[in-house]
Amino acid sequence: MQILITKVHRKPTRTQAYINWRSNHPKTMLLGVLKGLIHRAHCFCDKKEDLQKELELLHDVFIINGYPQHLVKKTIDNSWERELRKEMLK
């Protein structure tokens, strides 16, 4: 029996550029981009080490794009409990 294991895939040409925190967009929209990518990581990464690597990458990418470090860290940390609750409700 074979098991399919998934994780987030990116093309080699991906730039990791997202809307900068200092842009003139609503902060709720900017936070939604971060939360959406975190949710995608939780959904697609079957292995815990792949998920942790993806969340570390997202942390670094959003810091580079000007997001406050404490906000990125808090959002990622809170995602574990939120995603676990969603999984339990299925």
C-alpha cells in the first residue's frame, strides 16, 4: 500500500514578494494574506517537519515584507490551536 504525502510546492522562480505592511491596504486584508498562507501550510503539509519548515519560511518572508515580527509570531503560534480545532470538527 502506498501513501501520498503532500506539502506546499513553489516554483523555483517564486519571488516571495507579498504586499508590504506599510502599503495603503487595510491591515485586516494584509493579516488575511498571512493567515491564508498559514492555513494553506496546515492543510497541505502532512509531515510535521514540512509544516514547521513552511511556517519558518512564512515567518521570514513576512518579516522581510515589513510585517511586525511580534504579529507574525503571534499569528503563527495561534494557528496551531485554531487548525487543531478545525480538524476536530470535521
